Amino acid sequence: MNTRWSCPGIILLPLLVFFSNILFALDPGAAELESLFRLPTGGKIAGRPLEDRDGNLLAASEDRYLYRIDRHGKVLSRSDLPGLPVGFNALGVDGTVYVALRSGLSAINPAGGQLWRYRFSAPLVADPVVSADGRVFCVDASGIFTALDHRGDVLWQETLNSGSGGQPIIDSRGVVIVADGSGFLNAWLPWGRFLWRFRLAGHQTAICAGNSALYAASAEGTIAKVSHQGTLLWSSRLESRTLFLVENTAGIAALDSSGNLTLLNHDGDIQMQPLRAVSRPAALFLLQGGFAAIGKGGDVSIFSKSGSPAENGSIPSPIETAALSSAGGIIAGGEDWNLYALKTEPRDPSGWSGPGGEPGNRWNRRFIGSVSPRETWKEEPDYLLLSALMESGGREGRETALTIIRKVLAESGPGNRRYPPYYGDFTRMIATEAFDRPLLQGGRVINDYPDLREKALELLSREASYASLHTLRLAASQEWFSDNRAAAIRGLGRIGSDPDGKSSRTIAGILLVQNTIETSPDFTRTAMKALHEILLYNGSAPDRALYETAIEVYRRSTDRESREWALRILRFGT
């Protein structure tokens, strides 16, 4: 009898252990996740769904449409994609959607129109990441690491050793981290200055940026904590290779290839034994009260921050991709061409989930505008020189600083624009300091250099950097000289991006006061051209003031060209 049952017993034992692990993860006392909606599409969802600033969901489908969906699953719009999406995408801070196609990367404006397309030498291998000032970083299969600006122009490029090696991210200081095919992490400042290289124990399988360090996992099962200077702080070995990492206040959560969830503290010590979470892991997200693990078979498990099972759910289809909305809800694209949503806790805004380019990333928001990681510049000779020239307080120092900056910018070209962002910071300071930080003496502004301001504004206008948006708006509204104001408005038009409508309102406010339209035809012509460029970039009017201004210009102006620009605006989309 013993001999008769020994062989089946050997087979049954692993099965019993396997199913007991599943039953343990799927706690019968845990609550069942509520289904929010199921939305059929015309093809599989390619790439993880995204969430815009209004809380609407964006999903690229293989039916060559970009769907915009509200939280209840209602389709708000369906825009044509200029090609077949291949599963990699990102969302810029201004609402631009970046979708990877077989032929390259396409930038889609909030209205669904294509802004530009950049063709790579090989398909992308990971999601693009987008910095707060609009830089877009991409890695293709040939190992070329490319930095583009928000208009699709090449800023700089590097060739990675042995090809590409994993998902790039942007860390808490704005530094771009990229893995190569040799198992090294490479760190660049956003303007192209190389910082450091760190050797992993194998190829990168997961990566996340914590508050004070970087966490990366390699194919042989090691998790490494790496400092911002590229030095090893600790490493910990798991039984299986880690596919997803998230950080919370207590430490690190790792979801491995076997579907086990492991919690470690910030010193690398394992806080609990691996817990069976899901089969065939697809994603791991950080919730306000714990973690959400998703399996490719459609199983969903919610755990508390201590690792206790809390809720379970299932999606009635194998899934291709998944994301987590800010207000709560797992959004998954199924192989059955449906988009599913399950109700969960909101995501933890202080933690890190997903690739490093989504605008919900707290670090990406930190660097919006003129806020910059200045500690990384303090050793730069040019920064020290320009700082000394500006601190002199007089015209000569500013004129010399502007000459240096203009020379560097004039010598830079496509693919070789590697000047650091403090060049723009000093230029922006010269452009607006008379009315942004005026020095008064006897009631008179003494740091008023209109000719230098005009040169600075022309530089900012030519570069059309998203980081200059605030400065150009300020100069357009407060500049005392019409030529300078016109230069600022040209810059707003060349930037194009106007996510909050302030550029449109600023230009409209200038034209509609008193009798500017009738008495300043050249200025009106410049302003109308800029409004038309903003309209083209955004695909629709960011603010009603844009159309209202066009009506007034067409009605009141005697300048033929100004009226033509107004008519183009009014006929846009018809």
C-alpha cells in the first residue's frame, strides 16, 4: 500500500503547497474589490493607461485610437493615432501624451492632434520619461539614449554599452538613470553631463527612486540600494528575481517573478517571509494603506503595509497592462479587448509607483518652473563665473554674462545642445529683474536695462524652452517697452504649450486694453500669430479669451495680415 501511493504522493505534495499558498493570499475573510466598469475597445490596450490632470484616463489601443475616458468608463473622446502603438507611453506635465509607435515616438496634444513624430533607428524598449521642463528621454533597442525637447528637437544623444538594459527613470533630484546592456546603471544630469556609473549584479529587472536613494533589482535576484552619488549602500538577495519595486515610509516592497511579495526595511532587512500574492505578476502599486499586486491572469490582491491580506479581486480576462488612478482604481487592459477598472484605495502620493515620467510623480512636479537642483551646479566654473557677474549689480556684469550665454547658445546645434539649465536661469533673471526684483533709489528703478532685457527675451524666445513659460508670461504682462513685450509674446507662441490658459489670457489682455488693436498693427500682428501657434499646439483654445480676441481683431483692426490671422483662428477645425 505504501509503495502504491508513494509516487502520486510526491506529485500531490507540491500541488497542495501551491494551492495552499493561493488560498492564503486569497484570504476568504478579505473583502471583494468592487468592479467600476468594463469598456470594450477595438483592440488590445497597448502600454499602461495614463491619467491626465483632470482625472480622466488615457489609453492607446491597437485599433489605432487614443481613448479619453472618465472615471465611470464613459468615452469622452477617441482620437486617431498616426500608427500602431507598441506598448510604451508617457504623459507630460502640460498634458501632452507621448505614444511609442513602430515608426518612432508621437506627441499627441490634449485635443488628440499629433504635434510631432520622431523616428528612432530602432523601436523603443521602455516607456519614455518626461522631466518637469518638458525634456523627453527615450531608449531604443539599438542602445541609443536620446533626449528631446517638448517640440521633438534632439537635445543630446548617447550610445549605451552593449545596448539597452531596462526602464529609465528620473530620480528625486531630476537626474536621469538609464541601465545599459552590460548591467550598469548610468546617471546623467538632464542637460547631458555624465555623473556616475554603477555595476549591478546582473541585468536590471526593476528600479524605483526613493526619497534619498535609488533601488534597483537585477536578474540574479539581488536588490541594491544606491546613493545619489552612485555608491552601494546595501544589497539583499531574494530567491527569485524582482520584477517590481515600490517604496513607502517603512521600507521597500518587492514583487518577484514567482508572484511573492517581500517587505524590506530601509536597511535591507527582510521584515516578513515572502507571501504569495499573485500568479504571473503584471504590476505592483503603492496605496495609501498598503499595496496592490496584479497578476497577468487577472487576479488582484491588496495587502496592508504590514503585509496582511486585505482585499481580493479579479478581472475576467488575462491582462496586458495595468495602472493605478490617483483617486483609487486599478485600470487594466485585457486580452479580450476590454478596459477594466476595480475600485481600490487612492494611491499614496508620497510614494513611487511606475516609470519615472508620469506627471503624478511628486518629484516631477517639484522641478516645475524655475526651481532647480542648484547643489549639482555649485562646482561648475561657468555657474560660479555667471553668479559673480550677476552679483556685481551693475550693467557691465549683466552684459558680460549675457554675451557668454549668447555665444554658447549660438555655437550649439541640433543634437549638441548640452548647456546646463542655469544658462536659462541667468537669462530669465536679466529678462525680468527690473520689474520682478527691482532695485529702487529715490523712487526710481536703477536696474532697468531695456536693451539687455530685449536681447535676453529674444534668446528665450528662440530657445522656446518650457522652463521659460513663467518668465515670458511675466515679461509680456509687465514689460514697459513694446519691442520687449513683442519678443516675449513671440516666445509664448513658439513654446505653444499653454496647459492652464495663462499665455492666451495674457496676450488677450494686452490686445483688448484701450485701443492697442487700432494703434499698434505690428504688435497686433505678432500677438495674433502667437495665439494661432498656441491654438495649433493645443488643438483647441486653452481659454475662451483666445477666440474673443480673434473676434475683436477681425472686427476692429484695419491691418490685413492681423485680420487674416484672426480668421484662421476663427476657422480652426472647420
